[in-house]
Amino acid sequence: MSILVIAEHNNESIKPATLVAVAAAQAIGGDIEILVAGADCAAAAAAAAKIAGVSKVRVADNAAYGHSLAENIADLVVSIGTEYSHILAVTTTSGKNFMPRVAALLDVAQISDISLVVSADTFERPIYAGNAIATVQSSDAIKVITVRGTAYDAAPAEGGSASIEALDTVKDAGLSTWVQDEIAKMDRPELTAASIIISGGRGMQSGENFKLLESVADKLGAAIGASRAAVDAGFAPNDMQVGQTGKIVAPDLYIAVGISGAIQHLAGMKDSKVIVAINKDADAPIFQVADYGLVADLFNAVPEFDALIG
């Protein structure tokens, strides 16, 4: 078997989520190759070649792929896809954008958001906001799969020495045009890559009160998240949302402040290594998944914690 992993990158380095897809590919077993598609992406390709367990990196370096337009990336993947038994990408905004197109163009069923490889043709994936696990077996000749970003520990980023092959294929569908990127610049870690996350819920009562979390986050080197309820209330922007309809995270430490623990939020963070919950409602569902729980008013507990960590 030969497996193709589609790399997520910024043209300079490989994003950590790609290492999870490589780990899933290793669980399937077979020859693993990585596709790096971008513009001026030689540095990212060189980084991909160092990933342990990868035999070859295929590089499509062209302006057509510079902004990861789904139509162009999908056409590129399909043009080489028949050479592989499995095509993998991570379940991110980008992966969810182009992978369904790949599956449709190859006339196969996509297997979405897998959490476990059972065998080369059988996989587990969470359903009903993670409250049940479906086992899916595919008979398609090419299996198009997205991998949950918390499914596996990341493959080592160093230790490999894969060969690098340049692809001359240029696929520009001309169906969409990049206009501009609006990127929020933050000094804190990205949510999906952070080892510590502190999140606020509707119990924060206002966006202004999120400043309580900012002080703690700065001292811990943590990212800041929010529940859907907090986002819907306008307390925090959409890109901070953790949950089934937001970002799926699994940090070493997740601190939930004023979050009741709705099912869709738990689906996005319950794989965290250690969960700490602060809520004044002793019956809040968040305490059912928390390793440590504090029943207290967050407006007293958080400033006290902030003072303790100096």
C-alpha cells in the first residue's frame, strides 16, 4: 500500500497537525508520501522530508497553489491520487474544504474525522458530538480520509530523510480567486497547537471580563478559548470557539472557566490530558469530565489563581 498525506503548511514550515495525519498513516501501514502544494514552498518541503517514517515528499510549487484554493488543490490531488490506496488530510478548515472535492472527483466516499485506525479498510469516527463511536469499513479502492487532530500523538518532526520530487503539474481551475487574507496577529499560541488552554463560557458575563483570563494566559503561556455560548453572546470572536462546531483541541492542560459543559463543547476538548473546571454550579456537566473541579465564583477564584502564579 502507498499512502499520500496532504501537508498543511505556511510555505515555510509544516503545521503540527500534519504530524498527526502521518501518525495515522503509520497506523494504516505502508509506504508514506507527503504532498506539499504551495508557492515558494521549498522550506516547507525540506521540513516535510525530515518527518520520521516518510519515504518521499512530492512538491507542487506554483502560484496556483499559493493560497490553497480548494478547487486547485483538489484537482492536483486527484491528478496523482490514483497512485495511492489511501489519501489523508487533517480535519481542519482547509482539509474540510478540499477533501470532499477529492472524494467526489474520485467517485469514492469520504471517511471523515477518524479517531482510530482499526485496519487498512476499517476506521472509527465519533458521532453524536462524540457520545458514540461509529466503526466504518470501506471497500473503495482509494480511501479518502480526514483525521481528527487529536486522534494520535504527533509523529516525530525529525529523524527522517525522505527524497524530494518536484511535480510539474499545474492545476488552475479558474473557479475562484484569492482576494486577501485577514489574519489576527496574537502573541499567544494558536488554539490547536497550544499545550495549555484557558477557556471562558457564558459565566464570564461579558467580553470585558475575558481580561481576567488574559492575565492568567500570559503567565502560563496559554491560548485563550471560548465556548459557543460565549461566542454567540458576543463575548469572544468565532476563531476562539472550542467545540464540535469550533476547534477540536487536546492540550496537556485545559482550564474551563464559567463553562457549564454542553455536549458540543465537550466534544471539542474532552481528549485534553488534564481538565480543570471552575464553576459555581456544582451540578454543571463539565465536572463529569474534569480531572479537577472547583465549585466557586470565577470572579473570586480566577483573581486568586492569578495572584498565586505571580
